[in-house]
Amino acid sequence: NAGVMQNPRHLVRRRGQEARLRCSPMKGHSHVYWYRQLPEEGLKFMVYLQKENIIDESGMPKERFSAEFPKEGPSILRIQQVVRGDSAAYFCASSPPGQGMRKLFFGSGTQLSVL
Amino acid sequence: DAKTTQPTSMDCAEGRAANLPCNHSTISGNEYVYWYRQIHSQGPQYIIHGLKNNETNEMASLIITEDRKSSTLILPHATLRDTAVYYCIADTGANSKLTFGKGITLSVRP
């Protein structure tokens, strides 16, 4: 059973470009969470999604950031018009239905660098 | 959710037990204690969780005091690969997000 897959592992963008980060949850998992970790800082919750639904986006910046988890395919975290402050490691986690937050499985992350 | 407090860092010798403390004096009756760790540049890894009773799995043991105001994560035979930031989190398990604090940096020395 493959773990949570995130790609790309590293993403370089110039200011003003768009960044699309992908996350494939573990097989059978229908809950996806996105976290951001700025350099030398802790993990910050961004958004929690279930298939086709955003459950909690309280940690998402109000502008330029969006997330989706379609019925088919991976979850996507999209950052429009990136700025240098968006440079960070973005981690995705998944959990199976009915487990709530008890046990999250994290991917290896996407390191976004904005030039 | 109850706030947890952990020392900033600690170290232990390879092969010895690492005992990582966590205080959660305001924990409520329905909050679990979770432990995760993050090895440098990797995603966090679930270790163990418990409510009242002590728990053990292949990675570690979790000892929760009877009043539930504190707990200790025990790595019985620490290896160099256990060097990581360890996060203690109190949560009901029904919330929509798990909140990570600063954690404790464990350094295992040869």
C-alpha cells in the first residue's frame, strides 16, 4: 500500500507565476489535509477536504490560495501569483473515513521556492 | 484544545531509553494525547496516541499519569535515526485540524 504521494518534490517558480501542488492520499483514505511549514517555523494547518468538499479552510490565506479534492484524481493546492513569502514546505496528509484526526499519514512534502 | 508544553530540546545516548515529557494540565476528559515526530526535511510521522491507559506499539510507549495532566513518550532503545522534533498534541480527535506546537528536539548522540 503506497503512502501519501506528493508531487513535485521540489517546485521553483518566479514571482507572479502559479504553483500547483498535488497530493494523492493513501488508498481508501477520503480525508486530505494540507499544512505549510515556513523555514525555521512549525507546521501550520491550511485546509481540510473530503471528496468534493472543503470542510475547514480556516488556515488558508484569504487571497491567491485555493484547494480542491475532486471525485477522481489527486487533491490540488493552487497558489496564484506567487510571492517570495510563499516559499515553504507544503505537506499533505490523509486519513481514512471514520478515524477523524486520530492518525494522519503525511507525504514527503513539496518544497516551493519562489525566485 | 488543551495546550501542551514541552522542553525545547533534550539529548540521549544511542541505545539508551529516551523519555520525552509533555505537560497538558488543562486537558479535558475527551481529549487524546497524540505524539508525532518530524525528521529533518521529511513529513511528520504518527507515533502513538492514548486517552487514559498506557499504550505501546512497535515504535514507542506512552505513559499517561493517572490525573492525565502529563505524559511521557518512551523510545526504549534510541538510535541515531530517532533524532527528530517530537510533537505532543492534545485533541479530541473530532476536530477538523491537528495543531502542532514547537515540539521538542531530540538529539541522539553516538
